[in-house]
Amino acid sequence: MTTDEGISYDRSFLGKDYSIGKFEISRRMIIDFSEATGEVNPIYVNEERAAASEYGSIIAPPTFCNLFINGGEKPDIKLDFGDIGFFAGQAIESVAPIRPGDTIEATTHLKDVYAKTGRSGKMVFAVWETRFVNQRGDTVALVDESFVRRNSRRSQH
Amino acid sequence: MKALYYEDVEIGDDIGPQERVVNVAQVRRFLSVRGGTPGASRFTDDEYAKNEGLAGAIVPGAMNITILSQLLTGWAETVRLKKVDVVFRGMVPHDKPLTLSGIITDKDVVDGEPRLECDVFMQNDEGTRLVIGNAIVALPMRIDGS
């Protein structure tokens, strides 16, 4: 069952944009990200091969924008439910290439808050959508993050 | 790395498997990409993680989705990952074997672009799926129909 009834949080946050920041993207950053995570596709790690691709140079891997998102920096929506919380899921849509030399700006907003009831009882999900836009005003990536809160087993007894 | 074309794959084809192990040095490097040195956290320090009730240090979710995405970006040079959507079902520990795998669930040409839909999984050596999700990738056609 999914519902938003009976969830106590500050609804004024819904749809309101918050700036996460503006970030300059360097070639070094892309290579470091790729090497740290084990990326092997040449369009992200090999200058020569990437130059021969449709992009003309290396570009950032599709999940690169995750570097600039930190769940702990989201505004407190005063969600009054549960005693434990965790990162439940994430969706990343790569809309356009992020290139070395780009400046990308990230803006986030609270997209949805809803409850689900499963085997472990009621859980409340808060979904934040972050949009990354480059210096030309083009959206390069969209990221949805879901954070869940529920009651620990200890508090249910 | 090989080239892969839309005509080469069919619904039901497996992707992978690919074996990975993530160690603390890789996590530290990942957390350092924006600069600075990561402090002790559940991602870098066993004791810190144990104090939070975990069995040991874990791999950050942001790194897990990236590693699982590499099942697709590492599949072939011609693969372009358009979207990946995952659910974190379990903690991903350091220094333990992880298996990445996937299956093609649909293929279609959307707005003139040949695309595949895939289910993707990261599981531990006991077969427990720690991260599950789906993805959309674009592939070129061997004979460009446009």
C-alpha cells in the first residue's frame, strides 16, 4: 500500500529548489573517478580512443555527477517518523555529455514523500530530484535519490 | 574492448557475470576525487562502522551504483548508458567477492535510437542480491537504418 496520508513533515519543501553548488569539471577529476571505480570503457579513460568517438574527447562516466550529491546536505524536512533511516535507492539519467572544462550547477528539490507498508511494517520514503545543468544551460543529468525511514525492530516491541 | 551492435543481442541474453572486490583504498580514492582526505566514517573505518552497528566498513551507495553501471559501460565500447535505477537492498562490504550480472528484458528503437532495457544485479558470494535495478542503454545499429 502506498499513501501520503498521516505523514508529518514540512510540506513547504515540496517542489522548492535548493542550490547544491557550481562545480568545475577537470580532466583529472574524470580520470580519478574512472580509475577509483574501475571504469574501463575508453570514452571515459582513453584520450586517443575517445578522440575518435562521436564525443571527440573523454567525457565523464554516466554516474559521475554522484560526486556532487551528498544526502547529508539535504534540508531537514522535519519528517516525523521512524527511528532509523537509510539510502534506499537512486536513479541516474544521463541526458548529455559532461566534458572536461564544463561548469555544472546542481539544484535539488523534494519531489515526493510517501509511505509503504511491507513485511517489516510501515516505511516512509522521501525522494529528492537533483538537476545538473552545464554552462550553456543544457541539462546534463537528472538524479533521483530515495531515503527511507522506519521504526527499528527494537522500537516495535 | 569489442564493439557491440543492436543486432548482436536479443531479449533474454545474459550480461556478464563480472566479478569485483572493493577495498578500502578504492573507497578512499573515490571519496577523495573532489579533493581532500576522507575522515573516518562507516565507509572507511571498520571500528567506526561497528560502532554504528554494522559488521564492518561498507561501500558507499554512490560507488555501488557506479560499479554496477560498469557491468554495462564495460560490456562494450559502443554501449551508451542512458539511465540506471537501483534499489539498495543490503550493505556492500569491503574485501568480499561481488558478482555483477544482468539480463536484457526489452529491445526497441525509440525516437530513432536503438535501445535495450536490462535488469542488473550485484550479489555477494552467498547469492544474496545487495543491489538490484534496471537500466536503459543505447547501441548503434550494424547497418545504420537512418
